Amino acid sequence: MKRKVTKAIFPVAGLGTRFLPATKSVPKEIMTLVDRPLIQYAIDEARAAGIKEFIFVTSRGKGALEDYFDHAPQLEEELRRKGKNQLLETLESTNMESGAIAYIRQHKALGLGHAVWCARRLIADEPFAVILPDDVIAADKPCLQQMVEAYAETGGNMVAAMEVAPEKTSSYGMLDVSEDMGAMVRVQGMVEKPPAGQAPSNLAVIGRYILSPSVLTNLQKIKSGAGGEIQLTDAIAREIENENGVYGYRFAGQRFDCGSKSGFLQATVAFGLAREELHDDLSAYLHDIVTMGKAAE
Ligand code: UTP
């Protein structure tokens, strides 16, 4: 049965160790690309896809993230008084409807699968989306919206898929594809982080998912048996065994891995260049440092 996807889980309970020392006190998801925190990009994408309920799986030290979604009436009033209408509009566009956000605690960082499982009672028996805010995707049509439209045709489970170079497969869950239908592929297996040359395809899973509630039941079973991290991909792979469809969707857009320093810096440059008011200055600067670097070689 296909149903509308109106709930999304945002797992933000990870330790963010790759950004230490910053993440000692700043949640990774609050770090900014130009002037918007990573989480705002994720929320905007979810809204565009028709999501109405936003479930954050948080942990100790993520207070700033929760505060970010509070309305700021004093600030709004001040901007209104000063006639700073554009800033006011920017601020108001981040306001969330009362009751639209829920926060669930993950008491221990036991893995992405475990974080998703923590939200099970709020999901109940509906299909749901999962968005990892560290994967930021620049696209004309937001990635999750592309997926929701494709999912309306398939039902089942859908993961965002991206082609990666053979030497990069050990950083991703890789898809084993049984049927290639263009943008969409049917998945017959998933392999977590295979070494170079051993991946079943060049399609990697990245941080957007639309999942059936039975994935939560699978997670429950895995949870009772697992010693280490509880992987979301394992629970999705069980859907294939249970003969529930799993599809990969080759989204149109560019993905930045903002969980890594290099990816975060690349995204900063790309999103900076995409801003009209910053483009000329930034590109002139980049041009200068590249040509200076070349001259020094
Ligand atoms: P990462 O693998 O990027 O881990 O998690 P991390 O802790 O955020 O960062 P590093 O590797 O230590 O630098 C992928 C996503 O899953 C969430 C993270 O918050 C991130 O959005 N996650 C991971 C949880 O919510 N709980 C976990 O136990 C693990």
C-alpha cells in the first residue's frame, strides 16, 4: 500500500568527532554554510517534499539545535521597527508551526539504525523519510521531493543513490542492483563499506531514505542481537529478504558530505558562489589564489 510521506526523522545524535574541537560545544548540524545552519537546509528540503512532522533524534549537548527552532519575537520586533524587512522575512521563513517538531533522546550513540529505532513510537505504522543533515544536496528540485514523487509509483523502500569511484566504495553502503530502470534501480542486496574492487555496483547509498514502518520491526530484531553499532542498511536489507521492494533512486543534484572537513569546505565554496551577492568577490578571490598558487609552483 502506498501512502503519503508526512513524517521525517532527522538523526542528529552522533558525536561529530571529525569536527572536534568545534563539536565540543556546537552541534555539527548548527554549523553554517554561508549563513544557514546545516539543519535549515535539511528542513527546507523536507518541507518542499511535503513533510509535516519533524522528528529529531538528539542527545546530550544538542541544546543549541533545539533552541534554533524557537521563534524569536524580540528579534522580529526589532527588525520590524527598523524596517529591515528582508531580514525579517528570512527570519520568519525559519519559523516552524507549533507542534510540528518532536525531540526524542538517543541515550547512547549506538549507530544510525538505533537512532532511527528511537523514533519508532512517533512513526507508528506509517512510511517515513530519514534525512541526514550532514549530506547537503544542491538540486533544482530538492532531492527528497524527487524521491517522494518516485516513491508514489513504487511504494516499498527507497534510498538515494549516487555513483562513486571504485576507490571510494569503502566509505559507503553499496547497492547490489537486480534491475536498472534509469533513474530508479531495483535492489537485491546491500553491502556495507566493501573494499575497492569488491562492490556489487558503483551506486552508493547517501543520507536520504523513504522507509516502510516494517524497517522499525527489523531494527527491533537487530537491536536484540547486535553487539556493535546498529546499522540502518542491515534493517533495509532485511526488507529484501521479506520481499518488500527496495529501490535506489539516482537523484539529480550535487551532494556534499558536510560530515567531513573537505566536503564541508567544498559546500561552503559552492553555496557561496551560488549567492548573487557573494559570487563576484568569492570567485575573484578563488581565481587569485589558484593563479598565485600556480605561479609559485
Ligand atoms: P556519522 O557517521 O556522520 O557520525 O553519523 P557522527 O557521530 O555524526 O560524526 P563523526 O563520524 O563522529 O564525525 C551519520 C548521521 O547519523 C547520526 C549522526 O548525527 C549523523 O546525522 N547518528 C549517528 C545518530 O543520530 N546516532 C548515532 O548513534 C550515530
